[in-house]
Amino acid sequence: YVIQKFLNARRFEELAAYLLKAHGKDETKRQFVLDDPYGFPRPLEELDELKTRPELTTLLINCYAKLKDVAALDRFVRNEDDLAVDGATAVVALRDAGYYGHA
């Protein structure tokens, strides 16, 4: 719902900030626990390799591309904010957005 609200208003800067927060490791772990349908604890090794949902990564990269925010893409690629990112999804999204050097 939140993402759709930002998209309808074409508020890409706010959407990018929201998605960047969703990529934080603490937020990703919280969502991981919430996504378990039975509420059972999951093995700790799964938490160590936890990544943000791929559609959120694609949407974040597309927001940066729409804003032409190359500095934000640089930070994202270098993972300066210690994000839980699926690298394969990021590479595909960066290529699709035309940022071959970043991919």
C-alpha cells in the first residue's frame, strides 16, 4: 500500500528513502520473522544469508535511475550502508536500467 501511494504521486525520492530503509538488515530480519506462516523460529544460518525481497531491490534501483541519482547508485553498489541485498537481482536491475558499469 505504501509503495503504491508513492508511485501514484510520483514521489520517487520519498519512495527511494522508504525502500532503502526496507533494505536495512534489521528491517529485513524483522520481515523475515513476520513472513514465517507458523511463527516458528528459523535457523540462525538463514538469517546470516538473508536478503531483501528482489522486487524491492529492483524498485529501488529503478527509483534511483528515474531520479538519475548516480551517487546513490554508487553507494548502493558499494553497499556503504550495509544493506541486505541480493546481488543477482541488483545486477539484472542495473543492466535493465542502463547502468552497465554499475552492474
